[in-house]
Amino acid sequence: MTASGGRAIAVPAALFLLTLLFTLVIGVQYHISYHNVVLPAGQGFFAFLWKNPGAWLWGLPYSFALLGILLVHELGHFFACRRHGIEATLPHFIPAPTLIGTFGAFIKIRSPFSSKKALFDVGLAGPLSGFLVALPVIALGISRSRLVERGTLDGGLTLGEPLAFTLIGRLLLGELPVQSDLLVHPVAFAGWFGLLATSFNLFPIGQLDGGHILYSLLGRRAYAAGIVAIAAIVVLGILFWQGWLFWALVVALIGLRHPPIFEAERLDGKRKLLAAAALLVFILSFTPAPLALAP
């Protein structure tokens, strides 16, 4: 194996292991919160983990659920690239000391797209694959969640519910009692974040997945839609959740323009139907106010 080939495997592997560590830590914290585990008096969280290494296992359900969704998303892109003869790296995870443990994952595409069909297939494969995995993860997590009396939770986070999350909850639990809240299991939270990541990526901007899909449909006219989309994100940040302003900055730095591809090519009817499916996935995954502090 060449040095470059070894690095192509070593870097993604190292990032994955570090992200696994971060998400395990977050998963243990969510387990402690969900199950009301009381740490020994005078013992901090990391001291507890040091003295009780078996507690690391508590973080596995959250970590595996979340990393599984993100990995399937990126492998969707990766194998679509392979199918069209496009060179791409293995998935790179981004570890982060956040409420989630990661900023997501990405692949680097090292060769140009050969056609609009290839661009569409690569753009769609990731969010569609991740969404299809997130649904059973959410169902499993909600089935393990529990109802609590409203007002009994001390602080914490309130999750904005994407339509898919709400529909699965209604299917499994029915209508919640008026004075009850759903305390979501860590696995359900991992699935919820999978939906959030899907909606982020499907915004029709630049080189996001949604930008790839829209450019394959509209060509250079997609740039105007991207301007409208980023303006909408800013409005969401002002009215609903300030995190949207950070996301607007990120996508602006990534760039609003898409590299040109042969403009005369048109997508077939099958791909146009799949584009409508991508829009439906976005609608089912999106929520205007993802997070808020519980009163």
C-alpha cells in the first residue's frame, strides 16, 4: 500500500474513532439524564467514567444509532460516485464537543461530475439513504421513550418535532395525554438529529445535496433559488432559532454557486419523480425551531 493510500484510510479511521469517543461521552450523559442515574457524591462525570469503565457501554445505543445514520448517508454518496466512475474519498467524520458529539460527516469528491444525471444521483443518494435509516431508528427510540407529567422535567432541551418524528410518535403512542410530555430515549434523539442533518443538507444551495439536485434540474438558474433559500434561513434564524444564522454563515462560506455542468442535458422522468421524493423528504425532516431550552 502506498503512503497516500495508507493516509486515505488512516485519516478517516482516526476521525471516525475520535467521533466515536465524543458520541460515546454524549451518549453516556444522555443515558444518565434519561434514567435519572445519581453519581456518587463529590464525583464528577469523567471521574465516574474512570472508576466505572463499564458505564461507557451506556453510550453505545446513542453513538451507534447516530453514527450509523451519518455513515449510511455518506456511503450513499460514495457508492453513487463509484457507480458513475467519480473519484471520492471514504467518509470523514467531524468530532465536536457539542450537544451531539459531532458536526456530521462528509466525503471529498476528487473528480468532476460527468453529467447532470451523475450529479443528481450523487446528491440524492446521501439524504435519501440516511432518511430511510433514520425512520426505524426513531421508531425504536420512541418505543423506548416514556411519558412524564408536564412540569416535572427540570430544565433540559425541548426538541422541535419534524413531521416524520411526529407521525411515527402518533403511530406508536397515539395522542399524548394533555398534561404529559415525551421524554425521548437517547436513540430517538439520535434519529431526530438524523432528520435535522437531512433537512440541512437538502436546502437548495450551492454544493449542498439539495444544491446538487436543483442544479441538475435547473442548471445555472438554481443560483437564484439558492439566494432565496439562504435569505429564508436568515429569517428562520431571526424568528425561530439562532442556530440557523450559524448555518447560513456556513453555507455562505461553502459558496452559493455550483460548478457548471453540461447545460443542455435534461433529466429523465424517473429522476424528476425522485426529485419530488427529495422535496417530500425535506418537508418530513424539517422543523423551523429545532432546539429550545425547556422552561
